[in-house]
Amino acid sequence: MTAKDFLLALLVILVWGMNFVVIKAGLQDMPPMLLGALRFMLVAFPAILFIKPPAVPLRWLLAYGLTISLGQFAFLFSAMHVGMPAGLASVVLQSQALFTLFFAVLLLGERLRGFNLIGLLIAAAGLLMIGLQINSGMTTAGFILTLCAASMWALGNIVTRKIGKVNLVGLVVWGSLVPPLPFLALSWWLEGPELMRSALLGFNLNTLLVLLYLAFAATILGYSLWSRLLSRYPASQVAPFSLLVPVIGLSSAALLAGERVSALQLGGAFLVMLGILVNVSGGWLLGRWRRAAGRPATECPVVSEPR
């Protein structure tokens, strides 16, 4: 990887890692479902005027938008609204890799390898350690809703695999046409028309900057650069950068939002990332070992894109 592309990869990870602190700031002035609706409106418009739609059947585009966009962020925004710290949210959300593995076995018939099981057990132990610290700045509802967000991201990854090779930016932008109306309906139902009206009338500079960051920096810019990197380098070389997202998430939450993580939570975060690293790198290490032993190498697992 060239020095320029290496720096671009780090830029993407920095933008995605700080995404959680920005969401927390946005939720101070805007209810979660309405924030989600406005975010995806800005992602879709005016980008659809300049970006070609992906060659994807409508049912798969709807499935993508309802899972990885609506489902993931409805749960994530709600989780942070009811007390999930931004830093820990960035870690727990990475359990999507484990849910993706589970759904791939269940729905796609993929085989669970030994290193997958080891990684799963390590990460599960880490999540358990984090979950045991419910009263240390984290609510039970926030933790559970973040796991729900991770599971929706994972289902979206399965949809993406079923779609196959497609322009990632086009899929993200055109898939963003799906969630605004359901988000608005959820906002009307859960948050009420009075709160929606009050939030829109109180729209301020902070909310505008949050929405611009979420829509243009974290989504359009982030996925444009990520798609460029994936087009130039193997996924096995690009995807491990995503393991840095929780590091940036925890660091930015501590520096910018004053969040503190207990020693047990920090240990749990380390185990979650270690488990995902085992799952990501296990196939590559096994392949190296097989080649060194003169045996056929097995294929490395595909790692889903961070969100």
C-alpha cells in the first residue's frame, strides 16, 4: 500500500471512530429517530443526482436499507439516547463480526472453522466482561440495544454478500432512500409529533454540523475512500484497519466527551477486539502454516466493512 493510500485509510478510520462522539452530540438536541431520518435524507440528496444506482434488484436494495441503515442506526441511536457511552458503543458494535459469522453459518451454510470458534469465544468473554459493568456509566437498555444494532449490521452484511460485487458508494447512497420514511414513522410513533416539531423548530448550528458530519464525512466521504482502497488492494489488506475504529472511538470519547472506562470494561474491549482479530487473521495464519507445511491453503474469511 502506498503512503498516500495508507494515510487515506487512517483518515477513514479516524472519521468513523469519531462518529460515535458526534452522534452523542447530535442526540443532545434531536431525538434519535428524527436524527436518523435527517441523516439519511442528507446522504441520499443530492448524491443520487450524481451517483449511478447500483445494479441490484429492488428487493435486495430494500433489504440492505432496512437492515444496515434503518435497523442498525435505529437501535444504535436509541442505545446512546438511553445511556450507552459513545466509546463503549464503538466497541460493542464491532460484535457485528461475530453476528455475521453466526448468520453466515445459519443462512448461507458457511462452515465454522476452529479459529472462528476460538475468536467467537474470546470476543464473547469480552462482551460478558463489559456487560457485567452495567452500573459503571452504562445502562442495561443501552448495552442490549447496541447488541441489537450489531445484529442488524450483521444481517446487512449477509444481504451484501447475497448481492455480490457492486459499487459500494452507489449501494450506500441509493440504499439511503429506504430508511427516511420508516424513521419518520418511528419518530411520530415513539417520540411524538410535539417533540418532532419542537426539535425542528429548535434546529441549531450544532445539529447542522452533526448532520453534515454523519452524512457527508462519515458516510459519503468515508465509503468513497473505503471503496477506492478496496478496489486497489485485497480486502484482507484493507479490512484490518477497521479494528482501529474502537480505539479511536474510546480515545475520542475520553478526550472530547469526558467518558471514563473501568478497568474491567477496558479488559473486555481488548478481548472483543482480540476475538475479532483472531477471526479476521485466523484464515491467513492457517494458510501460511499450510503453505509452509506443503498443504493446500484455505481461503481467508471475508471481513465486512465498518460502518
